[in-house]
Amino acid sequence: MSRQQVQPDTNPLFLAEVLDNLYNSVAMSEAVRVDGKITDFRCIYVNRAYVEFVRQPLEDVYCRTVLERYPGLHESGLFDKLVQVVETGQTLDIDHHLHGDGLNGQIRLVVKKFGDGVLTIFHDIARRKRSETELRRVNTQLEERVAERTVALREAQERVELALQTEQHNNRAKGEFLAMVSHDLRSPLVAIQGYVGLLASEGLGQEQVEQLNVIDQCAEALLRMLDDLLRFSRLEAGQFKFETEPFILSALLKEVVDIFRPAARQKNLGLHIEVDPELPPLVVGDPAQLRRVLANLVGNAIKFTEKGDVTIRVWTTPQEQPATGWILHGDVTDTGPGLDPAHVQRLFLPYEQGEGENRRARGGVGLGLAICQRLCELMGGSVTYERAPGQGSRFRFQVKLGAVNPEAPFGE
């Protein structure tokens, strides 16, 4: 297909609209001749920018000749140059200083022959220079602001780095302090439990045995508090290490239930577990930390339930890439008093012990659920709370467990 040349639109109205939207001033003038000699120029067209520049009524521009409006053109020599453009056809391109005749300023002037007259195009150099000066001023201000902002950001970054270093130092100091305190307190507590055991074997009376049991339970509670403090400190400092090993999931669940059956029986509570029959027999993960999560949730359910039942449900779903392992889901439900919705927002915060004097009287430092949440998150999951006061509590958790043999068909 041959190319067709596109003809420009020569409609006078279209050209006038184009010229009116130009930034530069444009004027068309025809020569006024006497005996063949150019004696003046009469304006036949000006655009909007021209009228704004000369600040004269449009009727004055059209009704008067160039020399009538600007007699100073003779003295400056510019009129002769305009005549030369018409006679020679050479373009005039100069910088010209306007002075008098109501105009004052520097312009860039381009004059071309147009029929028997001239086409004059000019723009205000002073205006352009003012714009350039203003632009440089704005650029300078922006550069100063950027420099100030850069300094402020650098100072903020230094403050953040200093705060992080301080926090890391404080975490190390806290961890070292807790480790030292844990060791210094653990030794006498273990000794207390040892001597309690020795005394219990001496054939004491029933009342004395009960008193020794209280001492032993208090010592055990203090040991658990120390373990929680030390474990939470390591979790917060990022110093907690997970083990990865294969283990039998059903055996771990049975072990947790067996540990808490005596406590449930002592309070006349039912303790039930519902396990998905499709549960994988062997998985990979950290059994000690999973056991700790389950033990904390089940222990809390028994602790805060006075009558009724505690039920554990466990099931699995495949991960997004099934061969890599499973997502272990579980919930621990009780028939206790439940929690007020306003308190649920603080439930997983460190050192929160629940609500009411009854919960505070149960002991502990309020780290159990915070530790559960951190452990579940580090195992790729979460722990959440459901239900309301008078309807019991349900804690739901999920963690990721690996497959023993990722190459084997899923489920084997």
C-alpha cells in the first residue's frame, strides 16, 4: 500500500487558533509604499500573546501603522532592518532592547519576509530570565529541603540503629540475668524437692505428708515460672533453637492426655480427645515445643474449669505443596466461665494473667499463652481464642509439620 502525503489544514480560522495558542508574540504586517519605496508597515494580524505583551487595545494595533505606534524604530535602526528583510528576503534574528514607546525590555526578535511584508516573532527575554531565575530559586530551595531531609533521615536512622543496639544489649543483659537467676534459684528449689522426698519416706503422719506435698507443689510451681521466664526471654531475643526430628504424632497426643488425666479426675472433669483417623503416623518437627503448646492449652483449660469437660480435637490438612508435609490443626474446648471480649485483646500479651481475682489466685506469671503464640508462629502457624463469658473457651492452634519422606506419595 502506497503512502499518501497528509496535507496540512490551511483553513485561516484553524491557523489563527494555532497562532493564538503560541507562547511567542506573532505579528504580520504589510508594507506601505510611496513611489515604490517602503515608508511604513501596517499590521494585518497579531496573536493573543502579542496583545498581552504590548498592552494596547486591539483596535489601536490594527488602525495605526508601526511607525505611528513606535516612532523610535527609526532611531534604533530597526525599521531599516525590517525594510531590508522585505527587499532581500533574508531572515533577521537579533536580540533587541526596547526603550520608550511604552515598552521597556529585552526581546529575542525573528523577522521573516511574508508576501510584501514581514512576519515578526519575538519573546520577552527578561520574562524568560525571570522564569529561569525563579526556577533556579525553586531548585535551590528543593535542594536545601532535600539536604535537610537527608540529614534528618540520616539522624533518624542513626537513632533507630542506636535503639536497636540498645535493645539487643538489653535483651542480652536480660537473658544473662534470667539465666543466672534461674540457675541460682533452681538449685535451692531442687534441693527443697529432694529433702521433701526424703522426709516423705520417713513414715510421717498424714498431716505432715500433706504439708510436704504443699511445699513440693510450691517448689514445682516456682520451677515452672523460672522455665517460662527463661524460655520467653530466649524467644524475644531470637535465641530459641528448634529441633527437627521425626516423631509419632499419636503417641505425643496420648502422652499429653495421660499427663493431665489425674488433674482432670481430681476435679471430676471429663477429659476427651478426638483424633482424625487420617492423622499421619510419623511427622517431622520439634515434639518438645509442640508438647509444650498442647500442655499449656490443656493445663489452662483444666485449671479454669470447675465442672464439665475439656475436649481436645486434632486433625491435619496438606500444605500447599502436599509432599512437603502437613498443617496440624487443633482446638482445646472447655466448659469454664469464658472470657470477656474486652479482655481477649490482651490475652496473648506477656505477663497477662487473665481477669478477676480467681485467675490471679491460680498463680503463674502470665507468660504461658504468650509463649504458645510465639512457638506457634515460629512453627509456621498461630493460636487464637473463641467464645464468650458463660459459654466456655476454645483455643485454636495450627502449626506446620514436615513429611518424613518428601519423595513418597503424600500420606505415607
